[in-house]
Amino acid sequence: MPITLTIPEGLLDAQAQSQAFAELTDALLEVAELSGNSFMAANVVGSLNVLPRHHVFAGGKAAPAAFVELKLPEIALATPEAKRAFIEAATDIVEKAAEGRLKRDHIWTNIVYAADGAWGIAGKAYAAGDLVTAVRQSAAQPSSGHA
């Protein structure tokens, strides 16, 4: 479940970037009620795009802004409430990380869905049922005790 965070250079230092990405990952797992699921935790991946300031726009003009894009299989965050909860959490995370250098109304979040069977992990295409099985199997496995 890739997360892409796009920000202008200078908005977040390296530590804040890492912290924000970790918090976005945790928020996704929490909202999806999958915290602690090893299959899902390992498959929340993503990228951070830090663009030159003059390459980030709001209202057609260069402006400090942040964009969070979440790509999911159709079965994830399926309810309007779950979508709202992630969008609110993502906005809070980025706003906090920016420490006042970014207005809340310049933080956008998009949730994009892949069609059933178009979700690939390690070269394997997963249909919704396959993903549910993998998640359930991971939840049923005893913890190895490793931190």
C-alpha cells in the first residue's frame, strides 16, 4: 500500500520527513485496523518526493503545499468513515511536522484504488480474496518474539 508524500524543499528536515512517513504508515495501519499485522506492515511502502520550491503549486502559483497520495486495493479503507479518518490523520501529521511553515488548507490527500486483481506484491497479482487470506494468515501466526 504505497504512500507518496510530496513536499517542497525546506519544508521538513530529514528527521521530520522520516517521522512523518512513519506516522503516516502507523495511521494507515491503525485506521485499517491492521496494527501489528506483519503482512500488511511489511507492505506499507512509499516514497518521499522533495521538489524545488518553485515546482510545488497551489491555485496555479508556486506555494508551500504538501500532497499525500495513498494507493490501495479496492478492499482497503472501504467505508467513508475510514477514508475520512485517514485523511484527517494524514493532514494532522503533515501539519505537525511542518511546525507552522504550512497552512492546513495547503495539505491535500488523495486515496486512489487499484482494480481487483491489479494489486501486485513481489511479482504476484493479488485479487481481493487473496489479500484477505494473506492478512488473516499473518494475523493467525504466533509472534516470533522479535522486536
